[in-house]
Amino acid sequence: MFKKIAIFGVGLIGGSFALALKQAGAVAQVVGAGRSLASLERALELGIIDVIATSPADAVAGADLVLIAAPVAQTGAILASIQPYLQVGTIVTDAGSTKGDVVASARLALGEKISQFVPGHPIAGRESNGPDAAITHLYVGKKVVLTPLSENAETDVKRVADAWEQCGALIHRLSAAQHDLVFASVSHLPHVLAYALVDDIANKPHADILFQYAASGFRDFTRIAGSSPEMWRDISLANQDALLQELDAYQLKLTQLRGLLASGDGAGLEAIYRNAQQARHHWNCAIEAAEKQNKEGGD
Amino acid sequence: MFKKIAIFGVGLIGGSFALALKQAGAVAQVVGAGRSLASLERALELGIIDVIATSPADAVAGADLVLIAAPVAQTGAILASIQPYLQVGTIVTDAGSTKGDVVASARLALGEKISQFVPGHPIAGRESNGPDAAITHLYVGKKVVLTPLSENAETDVKRVADAWEQCGALIHRLSAAQHDLVFASVSHLPHVLAYALVDDIANKPHADILFQYAASGFRDFTRIAGSSPEMWRDISLANQDALLQELDAYQLKLTQLRGLLASGDGAGLEAIYRNAQQARHHWNCAIEAAEKQNKEGGD
């Protein structure tokens, strides 16, 4: 049981965390903080938070746990604003999609209090956002990756893990560097590729005709290009090195494919398509089995 | 009303065409032909076809309409096999995903009977296939693109359009060259990109860890990489020129994006992401409005 949790950013991610913990009876009071007073007032109205913090000091005073659920580029500034008021025994965590940059800015902002910061990343994004998008069951069966620091006490890491588990999430642990490489590959690169395709098509003189014939395959492929441009600008820059590395590997693969296509090498093309199809089939079966198990476990 | 329709390839596409026309009471007899006797027997069992053709001559004798719904690479051979038996008044159409190559092979195979061939492409692919995948309502509200030849009589084109309209489809017309450029852009290129991404990831030494963290965005982005490798090998080769052109434009776009990322140009990245997000939003709203209208029209 947490007596007080402070949440910076009361939108989809922070709001759903609060709702889930309240539903589980795991928190007595949730205090909301953030840049937008309108969002905070809406979160209060929706019962996501119990009170709006009047200052960073007020937000964290007496809190067991602080969650930073704001865009990653703001994490450093938020941590700096609460650093002077962080009491012994208050644990801080975050929900940023990148971890290397968050850890670096946390070290700068928190100084000797860095041991109180346990970095995390819930894998539960959606296109919708804001307090109205928050839902109690967002994290049920979803992964939360924690990337603990060498300075963290294991009891603090466990306390953060417990909070997410109360929300129904499955806890994984990676180093910040591993995390950023993994997500550059399976999340950040696909976003860049989808944005690039839609931008490419939209800029052609006959874009209207092209869009007219785009069908369900195109819709699924480009769904992630519907995500927030600001958020993905920040993620791209925050994970610049790993993303450049993945982008270069992908360009090499495309160049290889182009060569096969230009030379009419059907067997070569088919081998790549088949390897991809089989790998995806294998992955999808595993994912569906895990989802089924989560659903049955949750009933 | 068609008294006899012959269908070469009784899977998802050909089978659904037959089921829809039967449902509409628009055909008296459907004859099935194809390479796989097992598929033909299954189609007979499912009531998709009424009889299995004993030969190409038998298939087309007395038919008003012949649909070729086999992989595009087989179209030429099938047309050549029926050419000697094609009677005056029999119209032939196809369901191939590429049109330039189909028209070229049709000219070779049909010779002076080319005027009887009206090329078409129903935009209604799915990942499933075979007679068991065929469904009556597959084409309801879907587009069918006809790419008529200068040799076609307008009454013949209209007769093919009528058949598809009886299935609930919406008829569009393009030239074969326009068709191939459009679909290289909004369908063939995305397939290549999705296959390339999954193959790239699957070949990495730490592929298992990467797939473990792939989530719903990845699933949607790569859904089309679950499609048939043989079919997409054939489509890639059949539409080689247009696909190479689209691939080159896309690689240029990626190179531009890489430059912005490498130089930390957040505003430049955001401008591309925003253009893509807005274009996709605009497109998606139009698609959803059209779907809603189709649904209401169908009730």
C-alpha cells in the first residue's frame, strides 16, 4: 500500500497507472502535477487524481513514489524541479520510451540522490492521449521494462516492480543500453519507416490518386504514422545512436533487395520474403499464446 | 444473368466471386478449373463450383465469362491453354495484382482474340487462401480496378463491371500503366518494406530478445509480411520497373531522414513526421466515411 503517489503527466500513461492502482486498492492518495492546468483539472474530475499539486515541493512531500509520465525531453527539467525536496524513502520512476538519455539527464538533475531513481518503460502506447484516454486495464498483460541503476537498492527496484504488477503488468529487466537497442529495432525504426512512406506518398503530385487506392494492408502498415510527431521527434533524437545504427542496417537490407529485384532474381527475393514470413508467423503464434494465457489468468 | 462462368483458381479470390454471384442469383452454372484437384474437389464440396472441368476446352465451352484467379505468373499459360477454344461472345477477365505484365502475356497468348480479354484487379486480398477462405461478402464495398484495352468493346467491359457490381464491388478504371504505378506505391512497396524489416530483425544474433519486446505497433506494421512469399515474388518481378522506381524514391527519403537525425535536426524530423501524420489522418477519415456509407447502403 502506497500512502501517497505523485504523478507528473496525468495523460494516458500516468492516468492509467493511477486508475489501476486505485482499482487495486494499492494507494491512499494520488497527487497530480504537470504543465497543463486543464489536464490536471480534467484528471481531478475523472477521479484519476485526488488533488492537484501547488508546487513541485508540494507534489513530492511525503510521497512514497513519484512517476514521471511526461514526454522524455521534459524528464530532466522535472527531476531538477523536485530534486531539492526529495525526501529519503521517496522512490522516483519514469515511463519514458528511451532510457539512456533519461538516465543521463537524471544523473545530472538528481546528483547524489540518483539512487532514488529507478528507470522504467511500460510497453503500452496508444495513439490516443490525455486524461480522457486513461483506462484502468491499460497495463493488464503488458510488459514493463525496468532498467535499474547500479546505485539502486534492490528493495526500491522491487517496490517499483510491485506497483506495476498491481496494475497487471509483467516485469522485465534490461540495461538502459540494451533497452535502447531493442526498441530502436522493433519500435523506433518501424515508426520512422512508416512516417517516411506516408510523407513520400503525400509529397507526390498524384498523391490523391495514390491514397484513393490504398487499402487495408496500407492502413495497418502506416497505423504508427498516426502517432504524435513531437513525441517521435523527441524519441528519435533521444535514441539517435541506436536508431542510426538500425536505419543503416535496414538501408543495407533494402539495397540488397533492390539488387535482387533489378537482376530479376526471383529465388533470392522469395528466400527473403519466406524467411520474414516464417519468422513473423513464429513470433505471432508465441504472442497469441501469451495473450491467451494472460486472459485466462486474468479471469 | 450468366448461364455459365468458368473460374481458373477456386481459392479466396475466385471462390468468393463464384459465391457472391450465386448468392445474387446472377449465374446458372459455375465450372471450376485449376492445377490442384484437391482444391477443385473441396470447392465442389463447399458449393463454390457446380462441376469440375475435364479440360481447358471443356471449361470454356459455352461460357459467357471466364475469370483467371490464379497467381499472375500463370496467367499467360492459362490463357494460351484456352485460346483455341474461346468462342465469340465469351469474355475473359482476370484478378491479377499487376496489369502491365498480364496484358503483355495476354497479347502473346490470345493473339487476335485479345479483344475478348478485359483485365481487372479486385482490391480485396487477405492473408488466408484456398477454397475454405472464400466468402460471399468479400467484395462488398471493395474496389475493383478494370484496365480496359483499346481493343475491348465497351459492352464487354460493362459486362465484366456488372459481374463485379453484383458481388457488391465498386468499379474504377485506370490504364494498366497507371494501375501498376499506383499499386507499386501503396501496396507493393509496403510489402517489400515489411518483409525487409522482419528479415533484418530475424537475421540478427539477438533476434529472440528483439521479438520478445515487439508489441502491437510492430504487429500491425508487419502484418503484410505474413503474406505468401511466392505470390509476392511474382508480383515484385511482374511490376519490377515501377517497384524499382518507388524503392529508389523511398531510399532517397530515408537518406534525407537519416541526415536530419544524424545532425540532430529536430524541427526537420518533426516536419516530416507531422506531414505524414496529417496526410494519414486525412486519408483515414475519408476511408472511414466511405466505409460507413457502404455499410449503410448495404443495410
